[in-house]
Amino acid sequence: MSDSTYLLEVKNLCRHFTSGRGKNKLVVKAVDNVSFGVKPAETFGLVGESGCGKTTLGRTIIRLYDPTSGQVFFNGREISGKMTGELRRYLTENIAMIFQDPIESLNPRMTVEEIIGEGLKVRGVKDKAEIRRRVVEMLKKVGLNEEHATRYPHEFSGGQRQRIGIARALIVQPKMIIADEPVSALDVSIQAQVINLLNDLKEEFGLTILFIAHNLSVVKYFSDRIGVMYYGRLVEVARGEDLYAKPLHPYTRALLSAIPEPNPLTARNKKRLDYDPERDHDYSREKPEMVEIEPEHFVYCSPSEAARYREICRSAVKAGD
Amino acid sequence: MAERDKRDVILQVKDLNVSFRTYGGIVRAVRGVTFDLRRGETVAIVGESGSGKSVTIKAIMGILPSNATIESGEILYGGMDLTKLTEEEFHNIRGKRIGLIFQDPLSALNPIMKVGNQIMEALILSQKMSKKAARQRALELMEAVGIPDVERRFNQYPFQFSGGMRQRIVIAIALAGDPEILICDEPTTALDVTVQARILELINKIKEERHLSVIFITHDLGVVATMADRVNVMYAGKIVETGTSEEVFFEPAHPYTWALLSSMPDLETKERLFSIPGTPPNMISPPPGDAFSVRNRYALRIDFEKEPPLFKITDTHYAATWLLHPKAPRVEMPEALKTRIERMRRRAVGNE
């Protein structure tokens, strides 16, 4: 069964893609045995490089892909089982998605009102005036106004389009949002606007958010807890401060050391760490698994590595005193 | 600082104006850009999309699209004005004396040609090498940009390379002509952070080895801090602030630079982000006065009427804002930015 402290719980989820047949068969383990939970009203950040499976994970949770194995629970109910009409309705009512590319994800032949109102229509709201009223209300919440309702997506700038995408996701009043790289296609000054908007809406609606991004500074700023993915696996999960203050998994360390700092005095002498799974781990004798090193700080490691990580944490505490 | 100033200026852009003819009207993409590049230094141009940074370097490379015209201005290089050269004359400069690295390495490479041959092609065209010599040199270049197993990789196609490796090939091609200036147009924007870090290290390394002068275009301030000696901040086709990296990051003077610096969270940001309201102006009819004034919470009345000149702050640091006029009211940078700069300085001291 599922743990009731979590709104969304993912257990041993796998999503493998296969191509070819016979001896040409190729299996890509895009998501491989991933487990984590998201608490109500929490923002869980998922970071990793392109191709690590973070987008696939988000899409498998919301059932844009079917899981290969494993389970996903939402509010105690399993949502990874056989797809029925009833389950689909349950999913779309409770979880909404914001996509990365605000141009591709909006239908160019629909007006903004149709795009945002579609979710209501699907839910059986028939009264046109009612839909209109709620669309306008939503537009205002995301910083657009009434006259935008009759326009088409191409008439908007990137930031405004992303606002439309956010309005579309929120109009059905979902409990949870999966935001897949919502700001990475936007300009710097517009990114800040959208991040601030998401922060405001998060508080207003008490939203639970799964925030997928590759920009570590943005994830740190926006999330309560963070999971780091590497080649389909979750290698470290921790509260934001802990992850950045004491990264334990060598991949997390490498990732953090690669962020270019906007500080000309330190950026040049920064020491970058490399991660090489072959060199950094010896899993020939011991099998790695998710281990809780400190409260709420999980690392994918073998027992001997776990002992070493615990030692690092202990000495860090001492140094702090 | 004095030592750096003595180094001779290798490229000079003077009051450059570039316009595009479009159906909507004439787009004034670059409006009076002036900067210089000294031997052995890296100059960064920072700005958002549409600020004119890419158009500026396209003008330098002579690869403006056909609907663009250079209205006025000079680009002085090696005793020539590049704006007046014919296409024929440009062939002796482009790729040979000025190399260019594009943002997207996949579209910069020919998908149906082996990467080795693409590097060889550049060598044969620019250096008039024999095929045999070019092959040898291409293999050396591939090794120099950090591609492992060069003999096998030489005969592969671009799709068989990862993004970072493709960008290395593009760098190898840019180096084939043995240029003295390297222009990098957002070379790492499409790459992951760990790959980006490696490519930036590579560019810095070859810059040192070959004594290159680099113009680096980006919108990522972290990348600027890693790479640049001097920084030019562009907004709406103009350079609004220019100075050394330290000056621009620690003593920014233009409200747009303040906004840029404080709009992205760093790893210690907790407070609400400072966001710039609105969107960049339409360059068909840029607003009168300071183009940033409508989005600028510190705008004075004169900002809406009259364009500010570049005010001198130090010998190397200039900013185009009326706030620097002696008669202007004293306006301090936002508090959040001040604490962030304080934090950055402290970190730097702690690291030493």
C-alpha cells in the first residue's frame, strides 16, 4: 500500500523503450527502478542532464507513457494500473502538466479562450458564459487580460505563451502540477517573471509541484526537495539546502561543480569534478541501493559507500560546530 | 590594468547601424554599437534575444542576410573597413583570420559528409593544403580539441557524435584556417552543464595556446563570468553598459544590468526574484529616449525624451543612463542585488 504522508508516490517505476527485433533488439532503460514521494503542497525538483529520463519520468506518471513495471500512487490510489475511462478522468482532474516549449504545446488554430477552456468542456461544463467567466478570471491570475482571450497563440511572445500554458493547466483546479522545463525556453528577464508567477500561484492554490529542469540554480530556488537523476536512475534525493551543502553522490558533486557561477572572481579558479561510474564505483561485490544517509537524505550507494558518506556527514557537522 | 591597455586593438567596431527590411517595416536591429577587441582578450556581448548581439557579429563576419543593410559605421580590422569589402575580398578573412563557432553544432555541420572531410575541406580551401597534408592536420586538430580515438572518429558522420563532441568538431573547423580572432555565438547554450564546462575550458585553453582574441556572445551571466575580460551589455540594439568583468558584476551602473544580474536566482537566493516587467521593445519603432525606460522602475522623465549618452565611470567602465548625469537624483542599485554582490565578494575572499 502507499504511505499516506505522500500525495504522489512512485515505487520502483520503470519505463523501458525497445526498438528492433531479434538480435537487433535494443532496450533503453529511460526510467529504471525509480522510487520517491512528493508531499502535499511541496515542490519536488528533478534535475539531470538531457537524456537522463527526467521528462520520461514525468510523462510516465501522468500516463502519457505506460509504465513498464512499478507503481504510482496518487492520494493513496494506484494510477499506474490498467487504463480505464474512469482512471483517465481521475488523472486529468487531479494532475495537470506544463510543457517546455510554449509554441509547440499550444494548438495554433485555437483561440486562447478555446485552449484554456477546453479542460472545462471536457469536464462537462456546457454553459458558454460560465466558461468565458472562468477563462477570463484565470487569464487575470496569470497576468494577461480579457482581450487576450480571442487571440491566437502566434500573437503572443514566449513568456505570454507560457502564461497561457499555465492558465490551461490550472483552470481545472488540479491538486498537482507536473512542470517540465517551464522556463528553459525563455529569455532571462522573462524567466524571472514566470518563476515569480509560478511561486505566487503555488501559494494561492496550495499546489503540489513536480518541477523538472536542468538549470540547477532555478531548481534550488524553486524546490523544497530535489532528486538528481543519472541515466534513468535517481542517484540522490535530499532537501535543497542539504543537497547543495553536502552533495554525497559523485555525480551530484560533478553536476554542482559544473555550474558556471556569475562571479568573475571565483568562476575562473573553480575546480570542476568529473564523474565516471566505472572509476567512482565498485559494484562487483556489493549491490547498490537507495540508502537514507541522514534524515531525508537518500543516496544510491553500496553499503561500504554508505558508511563513507555517513562519515562525511558526521565530520561536516563537527566542522560546523 | 595598464598593461592590458597597452595591448593593441585588433578589431574596432565604430558606430555600427544595421537595419532589416521586413514586411512590417524597417527593423533597426543595431543602433550605434561601438566596441573594440584587443589582442589576447575575451570580450563578451550579453543580451537577450533580439538585442542585436548576433546581428553585430554577423556584420563583422559579413554574413548578414540579404534584407539587411549596414546603414552606417565602420568595422576596422587589419587596416581595412570590413563593411566596405566585396564578397571576394571577404573570402580572405572569413574562416582564415576570423573564425566563427555557432550555437547549434548540428546545423553547422553537413549531415551527409564525414566529419574528417569537413575539417579537411576547411584546410584545403583556406590553407591550400594537399589532401594528404590536410588529412594529417585534421587529425591533429581533432586531437587538439579533445576528441578521443581520432582515426575511427575521422570517418564518422555528425549524427554519430554527441552534442559536446559535435561542438568540438565545429571548433576544429573554426581553427582550421588558423584565425587570430575567434567569434563564439552562444556556443554552449544547447549543451548540458557538465559538457558546457568542458567546452568552455577547451575554448580558454586554445585561446591561450594560439594567442586568440575572442568575442563571446551569450545570455548566461555565469558563462560571462567564466570567460570574459570585458563585458558589453546590449539592450534594444545598443550597448548600454561596458566595462571589465569585475566592474560590470560588482559595480553595475545601468538599471538594465541591475535587472539582468538580479533576475536569475543563484544558489543562495531565497528572496523574491527581481523581474523586469513587460517585454523588449519592437525595433520597428523603438521608443524615443532610452529604450529601456518603459520597463525601468528608476526611469527619469528625461529617459522618455532624450537618449542618454555613454557616461564615463572609470577609464574602462561606461554606462548609458541618465542616472549618471551630475544633476540626476542619487539612485542606488536594488537592495537584493547589493546583498548578492556583497555575498559574491565574500565568497571570493573565502576561496583565496
